[in-house]
Amino acid sequence: MMAGSLAPRPRAVLVLAMAAVARGLVKLPSPRECGSCWADDDAVADEREDTRRVALVVRGESFRGIHMMMPKDVKRDAVCLPSSHAIQRAESENHVANLIEPLERAGVKVDVFLATYGCVGTEKFSDVSDAQARAWHADLVDWYGADRVKHAALVPRSESTTQQTTAAAAAAAVLRYAKTQKVAVKELYRSVLVWRFDLLQRVELAGFDHRGHLATDRDSLVTFKDHAWSAPGWFFPCVAAIWARADPPPGGCFESDADGHNGYRCNEYFRAAWGEQLGKAAAVRRDFACDPETKAPYIARRLAAAKAAEADEPPDRRRRRAPFDDRGDPDDVDCPRAEVYRTAGGRATPLCHYLRDDFGGPRRCEDGPYKAEVAAALSRHAPHVAHQSVRGRLGTALGEL
């Protein structure tokens, strides 16, 4: 692969990006760091900088447990419950087994960066003391491997914090670590993968040398909802700079839209900075590519259970497609997209089975026990739940408190 064929020409991108801003197509101008990614031809996926090293950033809310798709204003009162520790252990072990270890078997070094709200400061509703919360955080580091973890921050939570808070903290940690190594990020990492603590990868990461694969492609950008991103090392300073910005208000590019897709605006800025919106040929993907060896044979075995669980749902809550049946015939399915783990029963039952059977996750795959746990915590520790409007919004998630 020749460096010159892998990405847009730098000066053309910057000129067109400025024109796009003037036309109103891009409301947030690219930060200075984005322009510096294209500063010279050698900065773009040069084979001399094809390091066999990847950074895995895990950000968001660890020990979230099963929060039943509750409304935003009470969801944070359902984290750090008794079941949360076991669930996070299983989720983290999934990341190690399906993201980290396959890369390491291919001879790739994986550095891990953790940024999470954790459970410190949740005593008012979780019954987890701050001392125990810090012990849980130490467990989190151990699950990913203390030798791999280069940064593990407990980010203070406040009313003004958003998803962008932990994303920005983790991205800044990657830049700082590269600085301590006295190299640029592009010289240290082939790519940077950003992942949520509650996002499960259902097949092993494989094919490090396959073009377009998860977390390893030096000439593609992946923006998968607000769940995951994969950026080449040379482009990651731009990602970090966009997440560091406080504009647009109220505090950056993360926001809620009709689908609850909080990263939509961030992704539009990434695409604009990359050049996709300007007609350039550089690849920006909205999902991760799959190689033949990463097909998921267990989907066919679990499809019947998934369809049975779906059949039990009220008609107005059924999906238009069967869960776990991501693409094509179930006997010939490419590796399915990663899934956020939010609930144990109903259409999420196959995901619960997978987590339970493969990683020692929740032993029960129906919502009842977990709903009771959440309801008890909210009843004891969240007085605002007594307000009729909030109780009404909880609706079928928890039933009567």
C-alpha cells in the first residue's frame, strides 16, 4: 500500500472544509488539531509507521448493571447495585477475550485506557461505600490486566457531565501517554479503538492484516453510533480535539436525538473533518467490517430462542427483524454487530445467555429479579421516584414501586 493512495490530499481537504463551513454544512469548524493530521503526506498511513500496537479506550459508566432502559433522569440511580459487579466482570472478560487477546495472538501489543464514572459517590442510592467502590475500580483494572492498563481514571460525576466527559478524559489520556513516550500518537499506535463498558463483542477480533477490520485499518474511520469508534493513530488527535470542545452548547457534540443516538453530532463532525462530506474517497464506515473467519456459528443455535422470546413481546414492542439475526441467512451470517447490554429478558434473552454461558454473567435471564433489585434501590434511595410523573415514565420497566 502506498501512503499517497490512502486518504484525501491535506490542503484540498482544508480548503474545502473551510468552504463547507462558510456554506453552513458544518456548524462546528474543525479544530486546529484536525488540520495538523493532514499537515504533510507522510502523516497519512505511512508504511514506515505501521506499528503493531493498538490502543483500546474503554469509556463511559462501569458497573452499570442492568438498567432496564429507564428514563435518563433516574437511570443513574440504578447503577452499582449488587448484580453490577458480576455483570461488569463478565463484560470486561468479553472485551479481553474478543478484542484484546486475538490481537495479542497476532503479535500486536494492546494498551488499555479506562475512563469511567465508577461507583464512588453513589452511596445515597447504591449501598456501595466509597471504599468498596474504589476496590471495585481496582478489580476493573485487574480484569483488563494491570500490565496492559496505561491509565485508569475515576471521573467525578456532576449534573453537567455527559458521555463526552469520559470520552474526552480517555482521549486526553492517550495523547498524554504518547507524550510520555516522546512520540506522536501516529508513531505509537496503528489505530485507537474506543469502546463502551457495556458493549459486547460477540465474535473474536481476527484478521489483523485484513483491510477494513475492527480497530486495525490505518486508512478508514469507523463511527458506530455512540457505541464505538475506530480511528487510525494519525487521525486520533482530531477525534480527541473534537471531544475536548465545549461547543456547541450545552457542552459539546454529544446530544440526544429521536433515536437516543447521543453521538450523532460528534460523528458528523468526524466525517466532516475526515472529508467524506466533501466528496472524498476516504472510507468512513458506520459499522465494523467482518472477515470470513470471524463469522458467528452460534447465531444459528440461538436464533430459535431469540425468536421465541420475541414472540412473547407485545405486538407493538416487537422488532422488525429477529434479534441476533443481523445479516442474511442464519446459517451463513457474517460476524454480528456489537450490542449494548441493558436488560436480561425479552428480546435480549439470547445476549444474556451468551454472557452467562461464555463469561459467567447473570445466572438468570429474565428481568424479574433485576427489576426487583432496581425497584428496591430506587424506593430506598431516590425520593424523586415518588413523584407521579417519574413513576409514570418508569412504566413497564419496573411496574409498581
